[in-house]
Amino acid sequence: MKSAEQLCRACGLCCDGTLFDLVKLEAGDDAAQLQSLGLPVKFSRGRTPVARFPQPCAALCADRTCRLYAARPWQCRTFECKSLKEAKAGRITFTSALKLVKQARRRADAVRRLLRALGDTDEHRALGERFHRTSERLEAGTDDEAAKAIFADLSLAVHQLKLLAHDKFYTKAEHSPPEP
Ligand code: SF4
Ligand code: SF4
């Protein structure tokens, strides 16, 4: 493992709904063009509408490349996670960064498995959104003791993913993973 491209091709966490629920467009981004290229860009209501599209991103390919690479929006062009930055600066090796990516992917997979065990099979939504929905459903009341036990495991798995994400991936306070 020697390059940023190889690392990101082994990862995809900043596009697949693990680290982010959505991508916000900025002033220089062309919402209409991105829509025409297949991204489901929507505008929030309110005085200053914000254009955004959900993750997992519709442009993410199976090999974890971006189908819209040349036209990708500002957030995508500028985001580099902490581990990638550290590796590019030579403070850690790319091999060490890959180990962190694999650890984060395992933790995200554990969250997905537990969500599925609780009946959420909606793989087209971001992990944070799925966790909130499942939390709301179960906190509304269930007598199912097995489901309660799985939910406790899920909360712990989300917490462990969040710790690693904050420690090794997020670079800004506003980038929020799922809340346990
Ligand atoms: S989370 Fe980091 S290593 Fe993974 S694809 Fe994004 S920038 Fe690359
Ligand atoms: S547009 Fe490309 S870089 Fe941006 S989230 Fe989607 S797949 Fe990732």
C-alpha cells in the first residue's frame, strides 16, 4: 500500500453512508448539472435553501471509485480524512492507514449486521439515519427482550464506530457520525 488512491479505493467510508449522512453543495457547485448526472440533489426548505444529496452516494461504484469524479462537488474534492492526511504527510505509513480503514469498515459492518437483526435492511440509507430510525422505533416501546439485548449491542457498536471515526477520520467538529 503506497498511495492515497490505493487507500481510498480500499475504503469508501466518506461516500458510503458510514461517516456522513449527506453531502451539502457549496456556492460553486452546479446543482442542476449534478442532478442531470444522476445525483438526487434536493433543496431544504427555509429562507436560505441548502442543496444536498444523501449517502450512500449514487455515484459510488462497486470498486469504490467515483462515477462523477471530474464533476464531483466541493466537499468531495476537498475532504481528506485524518488518516489520509497523516499518511500523505508521512506521519504514519499508508499500510498503517489501511489498518485503520479496515478496522473502521469492520465496525461499520458490525453496525449493519445488528441493524439487520433488528429488522432494518435498508442498505440504501446512511448508517446514522438507520440508527436513529431504529432507536426511535424501539424506544417507542417493545416487550421483546431479545430485541432489547440486540439494541444494547447496537448502541455499543455505534459508540465504538463513533470513537474511531472521531479519532482517526473526522477533521471537523461538524462532521457527525451516528449518535448512540
Ligand atoms: S475516509 Fe479517508 S481513506 Fe477513506 S475514502 Fe475517504 S478520504 Fe479516503
Ligand atoms: S460524488 Fe463521488 S466523491 Fe462525492 S460522495 Fe459521491 S462518490 Fe463520493
